[in-house]
Amino acid sequence: DVKVTQSSRYLVKRTGEKVFLECVQDMDHENMFWYRQDPGLGLRLIYFSYDVKMKEKGDIPEGYSVSREKKERFSLILESASTNQTSMYLCASSPYRGQEYYNEQFFGPGTRLTVL
Amino acid sequence: AQKVTQAQTEISVVEKEDVTLDCVYETRDTTYYLFWYKQPPSGELVFLIRRNSFDEQNEISGRYSWNFQKSTSSFNFTITASQVVDSAVYFCALSDYYGGSQGNLIFGKGTKLSVKP
């Protein structure tokens, strides 16, 4: 089974702190994604990566950055956490099998981040 | 622009009732994929089904069935004889086919289903 793990289920940080959220997948997937989930807004894409050291902005990248130094690991970084970044953060991965076939994304359990 | 609308924010049913979750999508692509995911209280999204735009056949998997109609841009999900374990938030999602974006998903806002015993 595909396994996507996230470093923490719950995290509490203070405003202005630098925050790292880690995601690891064990199925050699090329694509990895970071979403945030907020009540009434659904899932919104922050950043994604389709290869090592590659990254693309999603719909709401402001205030975030990412790092993908190894294929299996995709990190989300909050450079200076703010209270409006309190949210559930979900990581996902998917394989890439060519443009003629799209694969489902597999999700991790999520990290609920609270910024005080 | 692509968009997914799940008009039902919350639905509450009694166990053994049938329930249909609606999903309406917008896309200018002629080829695309549609998905349903389940998010139980534990938080992890679980993939349920993928459907490509070429295949309009309805699909049944146990108590779950999906009705895809291109003419109305809808991809509805029905749970027959609902159970308490079906209580979750359900998301419909859309992706374009030729992903220069590598297959990003556009999610609806979700429908929270509560099944009461």
C-alpha cells in the first residue's frame, strides 16, 4: 500500500516562528503536493513538485515555501508563521505515468497547525 | 476556468437510508478526470473512484455507485443502505487530462454526511 506520512499530527507554534512540515512517501512517486484545508473552503493547493528540486506554485503560495531535495520527501516551510496560517495541512503524492493517464493522489493523515 | 461545486454542505440521514451526494463541475477541457474522496473523522483523505471523461458508464462498488452525466456536467455519488461508518466528509475533484500542471486536482468544498443509528 502507498504510505504518505507527515511528521506531526498536531503542532502549536507562535507567531513569527519558522515552521517546517515534513512529508515522506514510500512509493517512489514523482509528484508531491501540499494543500491546506479550512472549513467552508475545501482543499486549496499551496505548492506542488513533479521532480526533485522542482517546485511550482499552487493557488495560495503566499507565506509559504517548499523544499524537495530527495524524491521521497517534500517539506513545507512557513518562514514566519502568522495566525491566519492556522489550518489543517495535507500532503499528497501521485505517480506520473505519462500524459495520457492520470493517477489519483494519495494523502497523508494531515497536520493540524495552530499558530498563537 | 475549472470549478467543482458541491451544493450540499451537510446531509444527515438515518442508517439504512439511501443518500446521494451531488457534484457539478465546469471545465473547458474536452478530456478530464473526476474523482471522489472520503475524509473520515481521522482526517486522512481516502480515494474512492476515478472516472475519465470518455467513460460515461455508471459504476457500482458494493453499496457505492456513481452516476456520470456529461450532458449535465455532473458526477453524483450514491450510498445505498447507509451505515454509521459512512459518516465523513466527501469531496469531489476534477483534473485536466493533459497535465502541464501534472494533474492538479480542483476540489469541491465537500459534503459532510452524518449517518445516525
